Amino acid sequence: MPSRPDTENYLSLFLNNTPLMDVRAPVEFARGSFPGAVNAPLMNDEERHRVGICYKEKGQDEAIRLGHQLVSGDVQAQRIETWKRFIANHPEGYLFCFRGGLRSRLTQQWIRDAGIDYPLVKGGYKALRRFLIDSLDELINSADFRIISGRTGTGKTRVLHQLPNPVDLEGLANHRGSSFGRQVTPQPSQIDFENRLAVAMLKAHHLKGGPIYLEDESRLVGRCALPDALKERMARTPLLILEESLEDRTRIIREDYVENMAADYMSRDGEEAGWLNFRDYLLGALERISKRLGGERHRQLKNLMEHALTQQESNGDLEGHDAWIQPLLQDYYDPMYDYQLRQKQGKILARGDSGALLEWAEKANPA
């Protein structure tokens, strides 16, 4: 089989979910990489640190020499085996380091010495990251957006995923965007979030086309910050307002933040520890907005929540949670949302329940 050439077709890599082998050190990978990239480092963190010190004190040649000493013998053989396994599983992939320079070419050479030709990404991580930053900036300025807005609990994310061309900001950030929005798995780093967002926008633009639908979000989705340019553009973007009854909103909140979260914690941590961690999550989320609620209102809601948790633990009854969900929606989240809606500059294109908005979108963008 003829060898494949190295590539700088960054768009194709991301649109096609091309497997990427990141040979940077784990500490670099943890700061940020790309969707689906796998870390298979040439040097571990300690080795990289020692080589970096050597480079500063004695120059490149000595640093390279030290690197070869540190990654040799059994260590080198183990890393080559790791790369070979990746290649066997992903023959269509590419490897990259920070700049597409020494580390990726050395990795490529050692793989070649083992009898395998495997291409690299020209320019490495730095070029890929620059491409995504520039592409996202361009799309924010040029793409056609629609915003799904609505009061807390209307099920905006559920509707978003039924629309023709959605980009799920909360899904990309792994957070539901409120005090109660934390998930059982951690959020991505800011760089990872930005890279995920850029890739999702590129796919929405190039693979689907038409208006891109986004859910209305604050600047922060958990600890992931939206790019300022995107937040500013969203403030001027036409709106679809999702409206549901208080009963339906209460049910949706109960399903998402009580029933499903309890199940997720118990699946992750086991029944006993999972229950305690779920309980801490729910009470902790209420505590985080205690100052904004005010002391007396927070105490009342906390008592209602603790009573509901006791019921849930003893007999599995979830409806006791409605006693704190409904006043929290009506007295806290609804006034905040109504104020924020008045500040928006975008034209309201449609408003109604999920069926009405989906019908509008289908008529506006027929397949």
C-alpha cells in the first residue's frame, strides 16, 4: 500500500472526524486538544520538563541528545507499540505534535523504522488551533443563526435537537448552564470547549447548511466561556420563544435535575455513595444561589428540598420535589428571564410550545 502524504487540509480532518494521534506530553494534552484526538506521547511530563531545562541551559543539540537518552530501550519500544496499536485501529489517521516539527517527525521516523509509514499534520497543534480560531471568527460574523429562548424548564435543549441544524452549546460544555447545571462528568477545558465549538460550527455550516440553531445562553456555561463575538452576535439574533405550562416545566425540571441526575450519580458511584453525592449536588446548587434568593427564601426552599429528598430516598416518590421547583421557577428564574428577554435586540420570529416551534422551523427551512 503506498504511503499517504502529510497533510495541511485541516478542514477535511475535522469534517471527516479523522483520527488524530497527539504525541505531545500529557500536560499539554490536558490543556486542550481536538475532538477525538488520542494522547500517545513521545515524552511524558517529567521527560519533557527535563529536556526543556536542558534546551534553555545547553541548547537544542544537547536537548535532543538528552531526549534520546530518556526515551530509549524498553521505554522507546513501549511507546512504539502504543503508536502501532493506534495505527492498526486507525489506518486513516494522522499524528501531530505542537508545531509539526521535531517530535512528530521523530515519532514518524521511529514508526517508519518499525516498518510503517504514517503521515503527520503539517504545522501540528498550533496550526490546527489557529485554523479553528479563524474559522470560528469567520462563521460568527457570516453564518445565519436562530436562537431558541424560553423560560427555565421549557425543554429548550430537547427542542433544539429536533431542529434541522443545531449546535448544542450546553452539550459541548457538558453543563446545563445554570446553578443546577453541573453534570456527573467534568467539563472540558476552555480550549477544548472552544475547539469543540469551532468543529461543531464548521460541520453545521459545511455539512448541513441553512440557519444554525443555538440555545439562548449566558456568557458562561458552567466555567466554559462563550467567545465574546458569539455572545454579542447572539444578542442581536432572531429568536424563537419556547413557551410551556408551569406543570410541564416542573415535570421537565424534575426529570432532568432529579430523576436523571440521581440515576447518573448512582450509575457512576454505586447506590449508596451515588445517592449521597446526588443529594450534595442538589443542595449545593441551591446554596450557590442563596445570596440572590435571600436568607428566608433560601431556608424555605432548602427545607422543602430536604423533605423531598427524604421522601425520594424512603419510597422513590419524586413529586415531592415540585414543592421547591415551582416557587424557584416562578419567584427566581422567571423574573430573571423576563428581564433578560427585554434586553435582547433580536426579532421574535415565533413563539409557542415545542410543536409550534418545530412546525415553524419546518416551514421556514423545508427539506
